[in-house]
Amino acid sequence: MLLKSRTMIKKVSAFTEPIYITRPVLPDLAEYSVKLREIWNSQRLTNDGPQHELFEKELIKFLKVPDISLFNNGTIALIVACQSLRLSGEVITTPFTFPATSHVLSWNNIKPIFCDIDPSTMNIDSERIESMITPQTTGILAVHVYGTPCDVTGIQKVAERYGLRVVYDAAHAFGVEIDDRGIGAFGDITMFSFHATKLFHTAEGGALTYNNRALKPRIDFLKNFGIKNQEEVVMPGINGKMNELQAALGLLVLEMVEEERQKRKVLIDVYSECLMDIDGVTVIKNGSRVYKNSNQYFVIRIDEKLFGRSRDYVYEEFKKYNVFARKYFHPLCSDYSCYKYLPSSRKENLPVANKVVKEVLCLPLYGGLAASDIERICDMLKSFRGKKAL
Ligand code: T4K
């Protein structure tokens, strides 16, 4: 039975094994060995082999997108997305994300312009984007943070009004849909990360999806050194190719992803119920039921005044119980030494992001956890409350 009382504190013991923020879904090793045997027999290890070709086709169906290009990781994919759209000058982006998002702009010699975030979705605030546009602005790089979709309609309207390109970082949004439309079908290009820590993964890996299929040749040249054929190299490309071992793993993990998503949904419901009425703890809803969620993260916000303890205190206490929560995405990109000098990094420009980043905490979430593990983590959290909150 779940704990309901606000004041009752259960004595909780630490986990004997560490509980991490996530664990990867892994197919049966024997099944993967069968795939590896095929690869061994063919001696085709990379460069658009048969596993890669099949994986592209399967992902197009699963993600409900018109076209796709596979990559060795999400960061290189995002660098190529900016290159393929010829983004330059300034690009408006969010400070509340993983370092990769703003770094890909730097790798393209583009100045990141940080725009504040929406307090409810924690995504870039579409209503503030317009005020950040200058004659140098060429695009918007938005993140569906924690898998919650951005205001895709609002962003598209601003982009069309000013002739800007839109790139989405959907690293956390695998399989998310809005009105039955894949999240990767919005904007000019969407990037997915298939890192081991993601709901869906290929150990390392990533993809770009896009509506305009005319983009494919340029994207695919860019990820393969700019090679068009054995006689022509048409642009300064990079090596961003996904290999056959990654693609084969992806094909097997893809078969398991829906089950993993459902298991996580059950655990999210357990968390939500356990934490429903704790003063100072807000459960971040991954969106209404209008669209399909990725269930990538379970996120709470801790209001220090009401809870009686800070987010950082809770994070440290959890460690003593062998629970490794994460402060994604602290620190803000605008606070990194390489970006804090930018005028858009000033705290006055980013009041919401600066508040949110002190309060968020991602709790462990993966299908291998039991409901009783989640209840135990919730009991720990309750026991951390400060006196004022009791
Ligand atoms: N954009 C956004 C918004 C992103 O969040 C990311 C990546 C990217 C772009 C870039 O995509 P990629 O280039 O990575 O495809 C992890 C991941 O490395 C990173 O991919 C991810 N975002 C980020 C949110 O999380 P760390 O530094 O937190 O990972 P790490 O190694 O501390 O792992 C966390 C926990 O996961 C570990 O404590 C245990 C578990 N774990 C991890 C790995 C790697 C496993 O159980 N098995 C594993 O193999 O960054």
C-alpha cells in the first residue's frame, strides 16, 4: 500500500546496490550474437551496410517521419544539421539543456543567443524568441527537454515571420507524438540521440529526421567526409556514420522500446501517487495525454522554502542511500565559462531558467526498477524533509 500521510515518516534503509538514474534496455545476448554472426559473415562493418539500411526503414515507420539519416552520435548529428541548413551568425537557443546543444553552435562558429524558458514546460519560451532576433539571426535551436514538446506552433510562426530555420534537439523525445504526428516531423530538422542512457539506444548513436527529403543528399554527404562518389568530394564533411554493430543493436532494441515505455509509465504513476501531497515537491508532468510521451525522465522540482531542504541537500542525501539522482540540467549553459560573457547569458535575461535550475531533480527511472523500489525512493525523499515542512 502506498504511503498517503503527509507527516508519517517511514524508517528507510539504503539500497545495497546503487540505483542509477537509468539503465539501458538490452536485448538477449544470444539474439544479438545472431545479428553479429550475419555481420561477421558479410564482413560489412560500416558505410551504409544492410543493417543500416533496414534500421533506417524501421525508424522512419516507428518515428512517423518522412526521412532520416543515421549518425554515430547525437552531437555530430546536430553539428551536421546546422551545417546542412547553412546556419551562421546567431542562433536562438535555450540555456536549460545538456552541453551538446549550445556547443554544436560553437563548433559551427555560430553565437548562441540564450532565450529564457517557459516555467511550465521548461522549454524555450516561444513568446520571448522574437525579442532576441537581430539581423544576424539565422535560426532557432530548441530542445524538447525531458521529452516534453516545445510550443512547435508558436516557434514555427516566429520562424516564418522572420525567415528563420528551426532545428529541434529531441534527444529525450524518442517516439513522442503530437496529434499522431511524430515529433521528428516538426521544424526543418530534428535530432534524436541514441545514447545508452536514452529510452531507445544503439550504445552510442543518433539520427536526423526531416520533412524536406531534398535535404538527404547534403546531410549524407556531410556525414561521410563530403564524398559524393569516388571521383568527387563536394563539401568539407565529417565522419558521422553509424556502423553495422550499432544498427543491428538498434534493430533489436527497437522491438523492446514500447514495452520499456509502458513499464516506465507504470513507475511514473507510482512516483506521482507517492509524491502527490508533499509540500514543496512538484511532479513535472511530461505533458497531457494529447501526445505520446517518451517517459525518458521522471522529474521533480523542490521548493526549498516549503520542503525545508534544498534540491542540493536532497541530491546529496540520496547518495547516502545509494540512490544516484541527477541534477539535469545544472549548470545552465549560460553559466559555462565559454558562454557566461555573452550578453544573453545575464541572469536578468534568464530569470525562469535560473530559478528552475536550482529546483529540478531527475529521479531513477527505468523498466528494471520495481514499484517497491520507487516507493522506497519516495519514502527516502519524505524522510529528507526539513523541520519547517513537517
Ligand atoms: N542534446 C541533449 C538535450 C542531450 O541530453 C544530449 C545527451 C545530447 C544532445 C547529445 O547526444 P549524444 O551525443 O550523447 O548522443 C548522459 C549521456 O552521455 C548523454 O547522452 C545525455 N544527453 C545526458 C543527458 O546524459 P551523463 O554524463 O549524465 O552520463 P553518465 O555516464 O553519468 O550516465 C548516467 C547514468 O546512466 C550512470 O550513472 C549509469 C547509467 N549508465 C550510463 C551508461 C553510459 C548505464 O547504466 N550504462 C551506460 O552505458 O550524460
